[in-house]
Amino acid sequence: MTDTMPDGTRRVARWSPTETSEGAQELETRDETTPEALGREVGAVLRMPEGHVLDAGQIDVERRDDETMIINMGPQHPSTHGVLRLMLELDGEVVLRTKPVVGYLHTGMEKTGEELTYVQGATNVTRMDYLSPLHNELVFSLATEALLGVELPARATWIRMLMTELNRISSHLMWMATNGMDLGSTSMMIYGFREREMVLTFFEKTTGLRMNHNYIRPGGVAADLPDGWEDDVNVICDTVMERTYEYDELLTGQPIFRARTEAVGNLTAEEALALSATGPLLRSTGVPWDLRRAMPYLAYDEVEFDVIVGTYGDNFDRYSIRLNEIRESIRIVRQLVERMPPGDYRVQDRKVTPPPRGRIDESMEALIHHFKVFTEGFRVPEGEVYVAIESPRGELGCYMVSDGTSKPYRLHIRGPSFVNLQSLPLLLRGGVMADAVAVISSVDPVMGEVDR
């Protein structure tokens, strides 16, 4: 673009990088970055042992800006799994530094949750991690119930386990599909969506919706399981289990797949723990940390399953863990089908649970009670609590503060996708640009959970 000046000369308007600056999130040029900042991805911000000295030779201080270039990647959904932006410093094709830039999907769900009653809250949080919405509903409900001090009927607890394990299967199937596409396996994309559709069809039959169900609520679940649910679940388990061996045959031994995953995106156990990584990302390094086993909730201490761990912390380990976690979830679901207890699917506390639909037509008290629960909500005693569960991506936590009213005074969600994104600078460092998409996929971030 050019402008004509009053004296007749022509001025060329040049683009300035400050016009799109992300402030503190911006990746500065090497000349403007201190050696300490350059060393962040190799230990300076990690919890290193006392007295440990970082080898200065690991830090690329000597390079000049004219030897490297900073490029932008994203935010576009197909390659960065959502509106995630990465600023990369490259030396040819090799990634030297990475800076994830988030905030493009900021929804303010936590502040919104502080303006909604506890009855309405599950509708809000279910939209954060939209690939595992039932886990969001579960952690919110468990936090609310911890403050209320209510004890759920056994059937409600086991229904919650059934639904969240099926949700774990559907989430991992989605990851298998998209990860396959990221690595060039378009067939895996078709197969992953095909099996996931079976789970979503059952969710629709049970909750009325394929996603964002508002099914798990404080006090239990919205409705009992539909007639014939055992047959539906058994068909899902039989079909998906058989298909996992087809995925194994399609991908595991495929030379191109192994070349794109083995020894790519390595992470050590020390680095993963220092970065507070959880889920398959942490377990791929050999750390057997699964909240269902380490800090059991619901009735996970009453079912048998194995915690799957890796060895090298690379893309292939993370693939293997998710494939085998599908099989372990099927193992859990089969036990739930066989041992599902009878009884109520929600607590019968009139202060928490609305009356049955049939009673509303018969009793004025029931109608008034129903009206008050869904307009004013129920009051929760003062207190604060933190509850964590194992979502498909790691530790999903809910910190909640009650001031005695019908709305949370404070609500904060510990999203595993947000925390796990800290590992990207380490995972990408020293790798080639072509592997960046594969590494991002292996972390399995959901940006709705990152920006909340």
C-alpha cells in the first residue's frame, strides 16, 4: 500500500509485527530474549533437584536472529486441534523454541457458572471438554454433593460410572480417528467415527442428546437407563473390542505410522511430573498415575482394570496407551452391566431432587416444589472443596466455594488440556517441523477446556 505525500513523493506503508502482538504471550526474537528465558524449555522453569546445574551447552544462546526464523502456526482447527496458535522458532526444519498462544476461544464459563444455580451448573460446564461432556458434569456434581454432604444411591453411582466409561471410549475413538488423519491414515478417520457413532446413539437414547447431555446432575442422574440398555451396551462392547484389533493391524505395524510416532515427541517422567502433566501424557513416561486407581471415586475400587503405562514417552506410547485404555474401559463396562444394582437413580432428598413428573399433576405441593427447585435452586452450606476425576485427557478438577446461597461463590476448573499444553515446547524441541502436527495430536488438547 502506498500514499502520496504533499511534496509529491510516494511513501510505502510497511507491515509492523507489533500490529498483531500478543503481548506477554508473544515469542520474542532471539536477540531480545535472555539466556535464562532461552533455557526455560530445558529445565529452568521445571522443578529441578536442589543443586542441579543446567548445562549451558543445552541452550542455543549463540545463534543469531539471521540464522533462525519465527513462524506462526494456527490458529486453525484442522492442524492444531482447535484455535491453538503456536509461534515456532526454526533453524531450517528443526524446531528450536515453541510458544503456545491461547485465548482465542475464551468463553468465561467459570464466571458464568457463578451466576447460575447449582441446578443449572451442569448445563454450563458440560460444554467445556465437548469430547467428554459427561466427565465435566460428573466433577461439578461431585463437588456440589461434597458441599451438600449427600450420599448417592448405589445405582446412581454405577450409572455414572457406566456413562463416563462409555464417554472415555468415545473420546479415545475420536482421538484415534483424528490422530490417524494427522498422520495420513484417512481410513482410520472413517473407522473411528463409525464406532464412536454407536456410543453417541446410545447416549441419545439415554439422555436425549448426543453431546452436552446435562444428564449427570447434583443428586444423581436425570433419568434411569432405558429398557434394553444391557443389550445395547453389550453390542457396543463386542463391536468396539473387535475393531480395536483391526486398528492394531491397520496402524501398529505400519512402517510409515511407526516412523512418524516412534522416538518422536519424547518426554521423560521427571519433565512430565515437573510440568504437572496427567493422563496418557504422563502415563506414557512410565508413571502409573490414574485417579481411578490412585484416589478412587464413585465405585472404581470395586471393579477390576489395569493402568496402562508406556516406557519412552513418545507419540507411539501415547497411541498405544489410548488404544489399550479403550479395551480396559470395555472391561469395566462389562462388569458394570453384570453388577448394576437396583434402586433409585437419584437421592430422594426433597431439598435437592425435584418431585417425579407424575406427582406434579396430582399435588400442589409437588408443583410448588418443582417450581422453586428450577427457579431458585437449592441452597448449599458454606464451605470450599476440590474434587478431581480422571478424564480421558488427565486430571479434571473442580474447585468450588459456597457462601450458603443457591449459586457458587467461586468456581474454577482444573482443565487437563490447559496444563498439558505446557509440555509442547519440550515435546517439539529438536524435532522437525513436519512432526509438529503429530506431536500436538498426541497431547489430545480440547481448546474448549483450555480457554473455558
